[in-house]
Amino acid sequence: MPDVEKKESKEADKKDFHVSVPMETPGFFLRGSAHLDWGMKNRLSRIFNPKDGRTVMLAFDHGYIMGPTSGLERMDLAIPPLIPHVDCLMCTRGAIRSCIAPDTNKPLVLRCSTGATVLKELSNEVIGVTIEDAIRLNASAVTAQAYVGGPFEKESLANIGYLVNEGCKYGIATLGVTAVGREMVRDSRYLGLACRVVAELGVHFVKTYYCEPGFDDVVAGCPVPVVIAGGKKLPELDALNMAYKAISQGAAGVDMGRNIFNADDPVAMAQAVRAIVHDNEKPQKAFDLYNSLKGKRAKSGK
Ligand code: 5RP
């Protein structure tokens, strides 16, 4: 995509995102969030650590389109051991109510879209969760995905707008996820367009994919914090490398699923990702940490 940009590709080549000039964040630590209400800021401060402005979100909402995908066959067994090592949980209301203890002191980003599965057209979604139920669950943010350029682009963008409208009534933030349809290329031009579109619709933070080259342009062109999805399972060192590169280029964290819960040792992987995001650890050091934690856990049988 986008054809419109191809037509004016000479113009597009002239874009300057001033990546070396950080966006100012006057009065509040998160970009683009200075003028939000107290409640919204408080909820965002639960998701993002105010000390460094970053987050490690654990995504385990896959079942809503994929059913019992590998690694999440038993959410009640897979997720609780990971919770101490992440900052935030991203999942459906069915998962949180059935498998996560309510005394969990981690903020919830609630998946609210529905209507599609891997068996049909994924972009054909509606919002299936009321804001009242999100409030009942004490969600810090609600989320749906935008299929920019996809068959149901308009509907998916309307879903995002709806969540922003409803969430803003009660100070609940919206995460805009940029889903990439089969026919789309995950390059900086497409992801930059999609991130900017959902930010302009009013979401408070954006989840997208890492790309190279040009991820720093994607982040710079998006006036709210950007976190990356992990995507398909990679070898652990590669996943840590990707997280490191994303953070170095301005991402405010990760919202990672398969690369954590499908790792050889998911608990060790959550801690290694955390070391990259919050301790600025280099990928090889984080991988050494992963192997050492994995070795210790194998020895102790825990
Ligand atoms: C899909 C989502 C998923 O939560 C997310 O992409 C899954 O994370 P991962 O790709 O790291 O497994 O929002 O749109």
C-alpha cells in the first residue's frame, strides 16, 4: 500500500521525521499524554513504569481468534508463573475471569473486539465488550485492532473510534493494535501510516510490529507511545535482539505473546525481555541471563 503514497513517492522520500529530536513530554512522562485527565494518566502510569516510561506487556489474547493455540492450551497453567515478571496483562474477559486470580496486582488491557476467527476474514470485527464490563474488570485500557488497508478497514477503524469514545467517558485508555492483513507488507511506510492513523483517531498508545529499516521513523511519526508485538516465535536470542532494536529506536516496550509463552523456558524469557526493556541490557547479556535462569530452574525442577 499505499498506492496514494506510491503515486507521490518522490514527495514521500522527502519525509523528515527528525528522529534525533525527542518529542517533549511536558508535565507527564508519556509522549502525547500531557493533556489527559488525572484518571487516564493514573491508569497509563500503571501500564507504563513512570521511572523509565516503558512496559513489558504479556499478550495472551490469541485464543479469541485462534482457539487453544500452542503454549496457551492451558492458560491457567501457562500464565500465572509469568505474571510476577511482566508489567501488564493483555487478554480477553473470558481469559481473565476464568484463569487469572483477582488478587493479581497487574493492570489489564482488555481485548474488546470479536466477530472473526482464523477460519474466516480476520478484519471483519465488531466490539463485543461493553465499557461497563471493562469497568467491572477494572481494566486500565481497552483494545481492538485496526486493519488499515484491509477488507474491513472502515469497520475496524470505527471500532477503534468507538472504544476511544467510550473509554474517554470513564478515563480508560485505548490501545490501538495495527494488524497486518495477508496482503500487506510490514515495512515502515505501511506501519508508519497505520500507527499514525490510529493515533489520530485518539488511541493513547499503539501496538505495532518491528520493521527494518525505518522503525525509528514509525515511532517518531506516532505522537503517542508505541509498543511492539513479538509476532511468530523466533529463536530466543533473535526475539531479544528484536526487542533491543525496537527499544533503541524509541519503542516504549513490548506487548509480547508467543516469544514468551512458547519459549523453551517462558519464565526465564519473561525476565530476559524485562532486562532489555527496563535495564537497557544488551541482547547477548539478556540471553546469558535467560540461559542461566533456565539452567537454575531446570536444576531446581521449578
Ligand atoms: C494480535 C494481538 C496479539 O495480542 C499479539 O499480536 C500477540 O502477540 P505476539 O505476536 O507477540 O504473539 O494483538 O493482533
